[in-house]
Amino acid sequence: MNISTSATADSVRDVRAGHDDPLVRVRNVCKEFGAARVLDDVSLDFHRSEITVVIGRSGSGKSTLLRVVAGLTEADSGTMDFDGQRVLEDGEYTEQWSQAQSTIGMIFQSYTLWPHMNVLTNLTFAPRIVHKWGKKKLRAQAEQALDEVGMSGFISAKPHQLSGGQRQRVAIARALMMRPRLLLCDEITSALDPPVAAEVLGVLSRLKRDEGISIALVTHDMAFAAKAADRLMFFDAGRIAFAGSPATGFSQTENEELRKFVDAVRF
Ligand SMILES: Nc1ncnc2c1ncn2[C@@H]1O[C@H](COP(=O)(O)OP(=O)(O)OP(=O)(O)O)[C@@H](O)[C@H]1O
Ligand SMILES: [Mg+2]
């Protein structure tokens, strides 16, 4: 089933139209926390309807990068274009930003659902305010989003009644409610055991394929990176030390840092 929203319709159209300009284009972004330069002149593209897997050591700047793209952390300098529109200019968000931001969803490792709300309320809380949809539409969209992640039947459940994998699938469904064109996922499977993590990541692969949603995913799951990533990005001390195909990345011999990292996490 497809989520029939305008943003995903745009995504699907992008693919059919064979757009090859990136959905997100980041150039020369810098971010310092105190004396630490956490993003050091970062330039990258997130391509339409692709999964980009971001890897790198703890503290290398992966979460900061996703947070800057999502608008949760301000950059000090640099530019960002979203769907061809300039949304960040010299570290300042432009007028085009609010439109773009409403089609960017971000999901985190934990604390993703509001514990006191049931699944339906978790899903409908933001769109009720942002889109001002009525009750019927909210429920219909929630049912559709839950169906999309294989969680129909859990609409009245409370988060504590769900397993970790189910919670993350509901978190993805909640992001789908906001009609995302881009999903940013920060270690969303790191608290899950491997089969459950594989299931959650499988949901993302299906969303890319069926809805044309672009996905940027920070993970230590090299098996998923090798199998499902269209592009691999390796962060090292605030810089992108490698960006290219997973096949090239995993067989990299020239980039010593990447080689060491991949060897260390390979099982
Ligand atoms: N709000 C903040 N204030 C101060 N320092 C911060 C802040 N957020 C991140 N940092 C610092 O920036 C650096 C990069 O952090 P970031 O969370 O982006 O790394 P990461 O690659 O996601 O690491 P991990 O794999 O552990 O999640 C770290 O040294 C961190 O301590
Ligand atoms: Mg992180």
C-alpha cells in the first residue's frame, strides 16, 4: 500500500522523472562546540530515493551532521540546498527552510515515542497541529502508516506494551505521518538484537523502493550497509573521509582509517 501524500508523491515522481540532482546538497558546513570543530568543512549530497549509510567512530560528528540537516542544530557556516532550493546560507536558514523542514523526518535510537500516549496519539499529535487534519483523516493516515510498517492492530497500544523493534517501527510510522521526502535515522537499531534490527531496516528499504523516500542512516550494522546502502559515507574527526559505493568502501585499501574502522567492526 502507498501513503498517498503529496511529499511522497513528489518523491516517486522524482524517480520516474529520472532526477539526478541530489535532494540534499550540503557545502562547506562547519560546526564548533566550544573549541572543538565537530563538522569540519563538510560537503555531501543525499540523492533522491537512495539509502546513504553513514559510519564512523564515536564522536566523529555523525549525529551532529544529521541534526544540522534536520534543523535541530545550527551550523556556524556553509550552505544547504533542498530539492534545488537554498535553505541554508552561511549557516542561516532561509525563508525556504520551513517548507523543506516539514518534509524531513528524524528518528533516534531511543526515547522516540511519548510514553504516556497510545500509538494513535503518538502518530497524530504533530499532524493535528501542523496540518490541522480532522479526526477522520488523522485516523486514516495513522492506519495507513502503521500498515506500511507492519504494525496494524497496535493502534491503541501504549509504548510500554511494545517490544523495542515494534516501538521503532511505530517511530517510523510517526515520521511517515509528516509526509517525509527524507528520513534521517540515527542509530535506530542499535538497541535491538540482530534479527529485529534487520526487520526494522527492511522497513526502510521497502519505503525507499515503494515510496521513493530518501534515507540517511547512521548505523554500525555493516551487514545492512553492505546489502542495502546505495552510498556509504565514512566520517573521521568531523570530515568525510570516504563517500562512494559500499562495495568500494568495504574493499578500500587506500583509506587507512576506513580500513581500520571496517576491520574493527566486521564480524
Ligand atoms: N550539544 C553539544 N554540546 C557540546 N558538544 C557536543 C554537542 N553535541 C555534540 N557534541 C560533541 O561533538 C562531537 C561529535 O558528536 P556527535 O554526537 O556528532 O558524534 P557521533 O559521531 O554521532 O558519535 P556516536 O557514534 O557516539 O553517536 C563529540 O565530541 C560531542 O561530545
Ligand atoms: Mg551519534
